[in-house]
Amino acid sequence: MSNSIYAFILSLLAGLSTLLGFIPLLFDLKNEKIIILKALAFASGVMIFVSFLDLIPESYSLLKSIFTKFPALLFLLIFICLGIIISMLIDEFLPKNKKKVINNKKLYHLGIVSMLAIIIHNIPEGIATFLSSSTNQNLGLSLAIAISFHNIPEGISIAIPIYFSTRSRSKAFLYTLISGLSEPFGAILAYFFLANIINNFIMSIILAIIAGIMIHISIYELLQESLSYKKGKLTIIFLLAGFIFMLISHFLLG
């Protein structure tokens, strides 16, 4: 098997792990408000962890390989802010679905926003997995496993809101699948177009912008919606659970 095929398969499997977030919907779910609250708070914890302890440090490290500390920090803050602005624009201009089949427009909108954010996040992950796997298969495998772990709660953040707003498991599955397939799409982009032009500066910009998008969505969208169910202690517990889940997965995977 060639390195390119191996790298693509790893990217595909890492992306499809997002579908594991759909599994809870295969069972008879009761007390939907509590399920939604827990899922959104948990996903928020995951996104906050990924943003502050993965994306931002990696972006800053890449920038420091090019600039001294202050310019690197300045660029980092600028592109994080740009990501937040992009997320706010997505939230503002994303069409609101007015069909009668949508039971909770806010929840549906939240699911769509989460899907878009995760797609934007997954594409560079696919690029990174493909490029690392093409040069070092063991490194690529470790990266793919790590990505798979945090793709699961990301899948939850799409599947749960879409299902409870539409009552359609097929829609929840489809939207979760689309977000997962953005990972191998990133691998395809890397193979055909980006392998020779991606550099540390471009990658640092992408990571910082994604961090800004995910920070905005995790705090302004997911966490705020979870808190709207008026069970603050439960929200905090599952927010921390998402954070701890990612911390343990990072520790186990090194």
C-alpha cells in the first residue's frame, strides 16, 4: 500500500469517527431537555479545550518559528479575533429555516452552525493527517487516533440538536456524516493542491482562525443554549466532563 493511500484511509477513518456521536440517537431517548443540555455543555467543553490547548498553542508555536515572541503573539490575537468575527457573521447571515417540520428553530440553527464550524475545523485536520501520514506512518496513526477521539463529541454537537429540532434521525445522520467527510476532503486537497504550498505561516493562520470560530461557537452558542435550560450546575458538570474527556484522551495518546 502506498503512503498516499494509507494517509487517505487514516484521514477517512478519523473523519468517520464523527458518526460515533450519532450512536445515542439509535436508542429511545427520554427527558430530551436534559439530554440536549448535557450534550451541548459537553461539546462546549470539548471545543474550548481544543481551541485553547490544541489550536492556539500549535498556531503560536508555528508563528514563533517565523517571528519573535511579540509579533507572533500579535498575529495570533489578530487571527483569533478574525475567526470570532467570521463566526459572528456566519451566525448572523445563516438562513433561518422556517419550515413547519422544524420544532425548535434555535436548536436547528445551533446544529447547522456547529456543523459548519466542525467542517472548517476538520479540513485542516485532514490536511495535517494526510501530510504527516505520507511522511511518517506511525506519526500519522497517532494523529488520526487523537483526532478520532475528539471527533466523537463534535458529532454529538451536531446530531443531538438536529435530531431534537427535526425529529429526523436521517437528517441528524446526514449532517453528521457531511461534517465527518470534510476530513478526507482535506486529505484530497492536500494531495492535489496544497502539499507544496502549505507553510508554517499559512497553517498558523488557519489554526488561529479556527480557534476563534470554535471559541465563539462553544461559548456564545453551545454553552449559552445549555444554560438556557436553567440547570447551571448540570451545565458546569458536563462542561467540565467535556474538558476532562479531552484531557484524558490527550494524556493516554501522548
